[in-house]
Amino acid sequence: MKVLLLYDYPPSPGGLATQGDLLYQGLREIGVDAKAVNFEAAQEKEWYYRWYKPDIVLGVGFWGHAPHLVFHPQKFGMQPVPWLVVDGYLANYLEVLNKLPLLLTTSNWVKDVYVRDGLKPDNIEVLPVGCDTDSFLPRDKSDPMVASVRESLGVRDHELMILTIGGDAASKGAQEVMQALALIEGKVPEYKYVCKVWPQPRTDQQNLADMQMAGSLGLEKRVIYTTGKMSRNYIPFLISACDVYAAPSRLEGFGMPQVEAGACGKPVIGIKAMAMLDTLVHGKTAFLAGVAQEIRLRETILGQDQGYEDGHRVVFKRPRTADYRASIHDIADALMKLLNDEALRNKMGQAGRQRVVENYDYRTVAKKFVEIITRRLGVK
């Protein structure tokens, strides 16, 4: 089997790039002949098509990347297999995607969204994102590299640390977490809530709104927002520095940080919806807060990224769920249990580590990919 992978290569620290690169590494480690190229590098992709002659061209992205991941390989007689996350309403390329013999999604929820929007379920298989369990592993907080993270963030030795990581924190449920923390103020040991976000104009605006909320809740001395770029080398130590990973996300097609937190032996607080129903086990590896609200849209505006002219308006026959809000009271209950019980944190962290190693190790995911391709397309 010869596989050409199209993704953000060489990989940046972003989620899609990491998703593609971990599969690339996994395939090579289990002995599959695999090459990688940037999904937008048209000339280089054509070069690989001509001399490498791959059996499969796997493309990592969302449906709006179809021109790069599907049309371009087809132009040269290649067999594309897109591995897609969800990004709102599947508004275009429906006919093209339905003609493919195989399409991969990162979770059952992503599959359900695509089916909702008109894709045939028969040609969709779920392939989860891999995790490097050799890098993301349990580490003691006395480890100098872990202790240095806490020190640089201003978390004192006796304080518990709650962590959320995201492009912005609000989309990962940070506002709901802060409201929950306000409900249990004075009922848990001293803590700091650290939100690590990515620098971008949208994040700057959201950070301001989040910190205003923290101030209104009386949590300004407990909440730490840190903005900056970071490599994949740093993230395992950042996660190891925390006691609880809290991300009851508003929209989550897989939830890579939640899985990585489990690999590091950390209990997780999530939401009982979307991909977290696949990756987390309520009461065993995580506490999943109930859904308090679904944000629904009756119409949306699309543009060139979705294959339309800018300003294209779509009105839905039935309102579509755009994102979710987790129950603040459920989050508060989970925080009370975890922050007050070290033994429970350790027990759930150990269960999380075991689940990730067994199901989401990047080599395991690579083997599952080979099994799917062999079974569905007859490629060996």
C-alpha cells in the first residue's frame, strides 16, 4: 500500500496538521509506504502523482478543502480519501463527496452532521485522531520541566491548577467553567484556572470579554489567561502541570486536548455531546456535563471558503444546531468532586491513560486506517 498524505506539511502546531502528521508517523512506523506533502502545493502534489503513483491520496481538512483534497487528485487519476472534520453547514461539494467510495470522519458526531446535511452514510467510516502516548504521559509535578511550567504561570506549589487549551477559551467552555467556579467559591482548596490560547485578533477580543466576566464573578485573582504560540514539545508538560483539564466545549469534532489530557493521566471535564461521547467515559475517565442549551440557526452566510461567492445566503428548512452550552451546575458538581478528592483525580486519570493507550495511540489509529482501506477499497 502506497499512501500520499495531504495536510499542512511541514506541520504547524495546529490541530489539522497534528492530525495528519501523527497518521503519517504511524503509517511509517508500522511499515506502510507513505509520503507527505502540503495540501495546497499543487505542483509538488502532481510530482508525487507522476513518480510515486500512490494507491491512496489521503487529505486532512474540512469539506471546504475539497478543491485541494479531492478535485486535484482526481484530475490526475488518483483515488482521493478525504479525512474530514466538521465546520458548520455542509453547503457545497455534496454531489462530489457523495460519489467518493470512501470518506473518513474524526468522530461519530462528525459523521452524523455530514449525514444530516445530505451525505450518504454508507461510504463514511470513522477514524479517530491519534495521540503520541510516548510524549503525552503521566509526569509528577515535581519534575523540573513540569514545575517550571507552573512557576512561569504563577501557580504556587500548594494551589491546584485547572487548565483549558484552545484557539480561544470561550469556544472550549471557559466561560461556563468560570461561572461554575463562582458557584463553589470557598468550598474547594485554593486553585488557579489557566486558559492557554493562541494569538490572533479574534482571541484578543474574546480574552477581554472573558476577563471581564472573571472580574464580574470575583475571580480575577484566580483566572490566568496566557496568550502565545507554543510547540508540540511544550504541550505535554503544560498538561502535566494541571490537576484537572476542563473543556466542556461548545463545538468539538474530536477534542484532541481532552484525549491528550487523558494520556497524561488527568481527569477531564467535558460535555455530554458531540465527539466527547466517543472519546470520554462519564464517571470513569471524565465528568460530562449535561447540555443546558443548543444554539440554533435559521440561516447562514457563506463565502469563497465554502465554494460560493461572498455573501451567499442559505435559509434552512429546519433550524440547525450551531453549538452547545454545558450545564454550569453539572460543571460545578464535577469540580467540587475532583478538586476535593486527590484519590479520585488519580483514579480517573489512570483510567483515562489506559483508554487513550488502547484506543487512540497513533500507531493503533494507523493500523485501523490500513484495515479500513483494505476492507473498503481492496488496497493492500
